[in-house]
Amino acid sequence: NQTKILLRGVMVEESLCNVEFIKDNNDYIARVQSDIGGLREYRSSSLEEVLEQVIIDLQEEFENA
């Protein structure tokens, strides 16, 4: 997830967070890292549940930033 900022006619990209999704046997794992929230991990047997957890967490993080 990146933002692009126009600075004196030059486009600058800034990374807001890094999200990694992994399937480990019957579990889905999401690892999220950001400057604000640090590194955290979500795990569930449901991909939908992991995605929902990541979305909710990131929405709250960036709304409060």
C-alpha cells in the first residue's frame, strides 16, 4: 500500500505498510508491518476472517493517524 505525493513537480512514493499472506497447512496467516502499528500477525482457518481482521485493523490505524 503506497501513497504518492507531488513535491515540487517530483512524484515521491511512501510505503504505508507491508502485508504478507501465507497458507500454512489449514491456516491462513497475515503478517502486517507498519510504522504506526509495528509488526503483527493474524491467523485463522478462514481466509475471509484473516482478511477481515487485517482490513479492520488497518482502517482503524490510518483513521487515527
